[in-house]
Amino acid sequence: MLRHEFQPGRLVAGTFLALAGIIYVGDAGDAWETPWFVVIPMVIGGLCLAAAVALTARGIRRRRSPTTPPRAHPAPPVGPGPELKP
């Protein structure tokens, strides 16, 4: 399996959406009664929190990423150079 970059925003969004699914399954299985207005604010709040976490993680990642250091010597020209007259 290829390694991939950890994305905490997706983790938070997935957690809230899974929680919404669990709430609906519990309501459908008559384990409890869930009012209709409970899940929508929870999902919207979870998505907003996921966006904030993703933006924070992106800012941290961009700040820590190594920048390309400037070259000490310019690269030599490619191909034939200017002709010198004797």
C-alpha cells in the first residue's frame, strides 16, 4: 500500500458523518428517538470544524515545507556556447 499524506480535515469530516449515520441507524432500529433537527446542525458544524482543521493543517504544512535554497553557482549553458573568433 502506498503511503499517503495525513489529512486531519478529512478525518474530522468522516467522524461527524459516521456519527450522523450511527444516529440515523439507531433511530431506524428503534433504539432511540432522534428529532429531525438534531443531525443537520451536527453535520454542518462538523463540516465547518473539518474546514478549520484542514486550513490550519495546510498553514502548518506550508510553513514547515522546505523552500528551495538559492543556487550558489548558476547552471552552465546547455548546447553549444557562443563561438569565439581567433
